[in-house]
Amino acid sequence: MTADVWTLIDTAGLAALDRGPRAGVAPAQALMYDLAAALAGLPKERIAAGLATALLWHDDLAAAHELCQAHEGHADCDYVHALLHRREGDFGNAKYWFREVGEHPISATVAAAALRLGLPALVDHGRWRPAAMVDACAAALSSAAAPREQLMQLQAAEFAALAAHVVAR
């Protein structure tokens, strides 16, 4: 089911860089039902990270936050926690959680996506710079000149990589 998990989650189009909401998002109960088979048998922290990723993608920041906080100290949940604070505009807190996570297994995938999307400032010697992404999102939200569409595409790649990582056995 690993390859299908993002297909289950990505049903509302590109998420905004801010908290949303946008049209077409799924309610929490529907997301949990749809992801039950994909997450079955995983450790509880990975289930929480998978659900929180889906909830955050669907602009349910409160429910995603609750799951992340219940599993603080688990790198995948902490990564979602960082994403959540980045989307809600709490940029200092987002950077804090990215520092807590450190180098995450999806970092290389996200770095490659940043380069593919023409965002080399978010990569340093092949390494993903999540704090630079936080800064880029902050700039995009305060300026029409920033590459908002590219950042939204990168954010989608980041979410997809995290979802795939969470369900990998």
C-alpha cells in the first residue's frame, strides 16, 4: 500500500502555504477511514504521523496538532509538527521543530525536489535546508514576487515523501 498512500491523501489539490482552508478538503473521519488499511499494523507513532500528515494536508491544523503533541519526540511526528507551524505562520516555532528533528530520512528526497523545481537556495551542498524553506514561505506570504507556486509544489513533494516514509515497512 506504500505507493497508494499519497493517492489517498492528495485529494484536494495543492495545499496553501498558510493555514487555508481551501475547497475540497476531506473531513477527519473520512481521512482516518481511508487510511486505516494503509496504516494498519504500524507502530502507534507512525500511525499518528500518517494521520497528522493527512489531516494537515487537508487543512485540519487543530487535529494534526493534537496528534503531533501526543507523540512529541518521535521524528516523524515532530516533522509534521514543524510543517504545521510553518503553515500556520508560526515561523520561529517551525524552525524549532525542524531543529529538533535534525536530518530526517526524507531530507535527500526533498532536496532533490527543491533542485528539480528550481529552488537551489533551499539546498546546501545537496542537503535540505528546512529553515530556508520556512523563510521562503514567510517571504512568499508577504510578497507577490516570491515563487509561491514552486513552494507549494515543493511542499506537496515534502508531504508525499513523508507519507511514503511513514508507511514504509
